Amino acid sequence: TNPNYPTNPTQPGSDRPVTGDNSNIGGNGSTVEINGGEFSCNGSGILYVDLHAANLNTTGFTMTVNGGQFKNANADAPVLVYDDEGNTQTSAVLLSKILKGGIYSKKPVQELVAFGYHIEANTDSHTSSAYPWRVAANSAEGAEVSISKPGETTVYSTLAAFRDATNAGNTFAGYTVTLLKDIDMAGINDWKAIGDDGNEYDNLDKNFSGIFEGNGKTISNLAISSPNYWGAALFGYVDGTVKNLTISNSSCSGIGGNAILAVMCGGNVTIENCHLIGCSVSTSSSSGLMISYVLSAETAVIKNCSTDANSSITSTGGYQIGGIIGQTTSINTLEITDCVNRASVTGIYGIGGIIGQFGNNITNATLTRCKNYGAIQLTTHTIQYAGGIAGVIPTTTSVNTNYKFVDCENHGTVTAAPEWPTFNSCTGGMIGYAYQNEYVSLSMKGCKNTAAVGSDRSIYSGGMIGWHHYAAGTGVFQYTECTNTGAITATQNAQQGNHNAGRAGQLVGCSDNSHDNSTNCVLTGTASANGVTKLSGEEVN
């Protein structure tokens, strides 16, 4: 129908079921609706839409396929939408969700499927041999996922169907996606993340921006193996909210960017009340047990998330390994609150119970009431930094950065590699290594370490920080009402050459130029270096 050309005829046998020049098919208010009929061609597509910007005004233009039989003799999908420059599907934004029915000789393109509909096998015995695919409305019966916003609700039969819709370009911004039941993913060995751009996260153009309401449900037995593809998890890129979800008895292995819950979180993101039980990550580079990266975020909130003692993350060769998050970088406001790690964390550099490494360019980072109970274990490498809460604060930040640790606790051992490193092995109850230049300030208030930190293979060990590396600036690191009751150990490394002997302190193991200040701290543990033990809070040289 067209208000300007109400009698526009169909032309059977042409490559367009409705045809005309650009103006009469694409004028304001035009509607193309296909409810039935047989359509076939030998070319690149049956529905061809010319979106020439100079001649076609698509304001109010709609197209819907409710039914019909669509056959294409070549390898292309039978329904494609092109613009006049040969770009397909996603470039035709106004016409990208047109399919609500019909049967097809080739699998339709996911980007063209309307909200609330899905692609499935055609089971009709009379038509399935020629048309093995159909588009059908989602059914509420047995559905795993519901999608809603005021005035609009639909369901997806499976979590994978929701994933496919996301990866086809639907961000679900403004929608609440609710998990309706516990899901056992046993037998699904080729899981692709919800929000995976298909290009190892170089583009970040497939993202989930809505609210994923886990609804207190559990996803179990998710097994992901990604030996040749960077980045793997349940979710890919999240710039919305994921909350109230438990994942159990699940694993992820790969070359990097591996996690159980999400590969990347950015934008304005919230991860809340998510829990891992009996989960494991095995990786060869930067990864986190729950989240691999938090990056390029205006505000990132991670709260009330946990891992249990039957979970673990192990890296054989990568940096930035964390019990909750692997690495954070380029964030205006980062808030991590009431997160608990009980999983063991093993890696070679920048490993921590909550965060492996703070990256560069973070304006404000606040960790409140975060706790680690898991064993933090370094393995052999030339540079080794590990902390009960965070492994590393970076060395090259160029924006004013304020780190705050409030009422954080470490109860898990933090241990250096069993063999001598060739350079530094720094272990801390809170942070392994912290770099200070003119941009960085750090404060700890009410923080507590009760665990053994360091070993006879640690060079610098501290109840709060292993090595406070001062480079520039006039500020100090402030410690207020902090407590250490753990045994802090460091030993001289005979293979270090001209490096200093081992240093241990109940607050800081090695503090360059004494840019540290403490107030009302209680230090009742021990500090041992090179066989000498002291009960005071003074650095042992």
C-alpha cells in the first residue's frame, strides 16, 4: 500500500513482488506486507529493497513478511535486504526486522527476524523437504527466557535463541530479560557468548545493554573450550546489568579473555548478586574467574558477587588473573562492594583475589568490604606480583587516580613461586605491587590481613602492600585503622645481582622514599626477612 500510489500493481515473475520507481514504493507512509504466496528466484534475494538516500524517503516505511513460501535456487538466503551499494541486512536499519512468518528453502538471516519470533526447523511433512526452515512466534510453553518492557512482552524458548538475537544486533536496551528456569547446559560444547562480535572483541558492536534478571536461577554444566579464539564466557560484551544469577559446575578454557560470566563489561555496567559454585577457568593469558575485563566504562558497579572454595582460576603464562575480575582499565568510576573470593588463584604476574590488575586511566576506584579467602599462588616468572585483594596498581597511568580500600580483608595465603625468580617477587595482603607517580593517590581504612603473606621465595612482602614503588609526586599512601595479624615473610634472593636484600613489613614490605603514613594501625603479626623476625610494624631490612 502507498498513500500516493494506492493501485500500485504486483508483477509476478519479476524480481520484486511489489515494484515501482523509488518514489512510489518508498514514499512516506508506504507499507509492504506479504501474507502468503510462492516466491522464487535464482539471484541474490527475493525481497530487494533499494535504500538510495537521494531518492528514497523511508519515513514511515514498513515491510513485514507474515507468511509465504520463499525459494532461492542458489546458496544465498531467500530473503535479503540490500541497499543500493550492496550492503546487506544490518545497514538497512529501518527494515532489519521484517520476518514474522513464512517457510524458506535456505535458513533466513537472523538479523531480519522480528522481535518475538525465531527461526526453527519446518516439521510439516508436505513442505519440509523443499522448505526446511520456518519463522514462528515464540511460545511461552517451556520457555527459558522472557523479554519485557512496558507494553511489550515475549519469550525465547531457549537461552541460545536469546543469544542468537543479541548476536544478530539486538542490544535489548530498555528491556528486562528474565531467566524463567534453571538451565542445565550439559552437552552444549560449542557455546558462543551472548554479545560476541565474531571478531575476538575487536569491534565491540554486538553487546547486551538491557537488564538480565537471573531471577535466582542457576545455569549449570556450561563447558566452554576456546583454544583458537580470544574471549569466551556466558556473556561476551555487557554494557547493561546482569544480576541475581548463579552458575555452577561450569568451566572455561582458552588462550585468553576467558571467564565464566562475562568477557568484557563497559559503558554503564552493573554486575550484582552473581555467584560461582564449583567453576574453573584455565587460560594462557589475561582472564578472570567471573569477569575477564572491565574497560571503557563511565560507571562500573560490581557488588555482592562471590566465588566458592571449589572454584579456581589457573593461568600458565598470562598476566592479570583475578578471582572476580582479571583487569580493569579506562574507567571513570569503579565501585566493587561486598564481593568475596574463596577460589584459588594461580598465575605468573598481577594476580589477586578480587582483581588481578588495575589498568591505566581509572579516575576513581573504591573497594568496600571485599574479602579474599582463596589461596593466591604465583608461579615462576621473571616478574611476580600478587595480592590478597589486588595484584598490581599500574605504572603508566596519566590521569588523576584515586584508589580507596575500605574494610577489605584478606584471609588467604599469598605465596611466591617455589623457584627463585630472576627479578621481583612481591606479595601483599591487600596489594602485591603499587606504583605511585604524580597522578596516583591511595588510602586504606579498616583493612585487615590475617593470613601468611610471602615465603622464603618472596623478595618484598607486606601485610598491606608488598612493594610501594614511589616514582614521583608529593602525596603519601595513607593507612588508617588497618590490622595485620599474619606472618609476613621475605628472603634475600642470591640470584638478584645488585638488588636489595629481602624486605618484610606488617604494613609495607618495601616503601621507596617513605611515602607512607599510618594512623591507629594494629600490627600484632610478625615480619621476617632474611631469617630476622620482628613483632613491630617497622620495615625489616
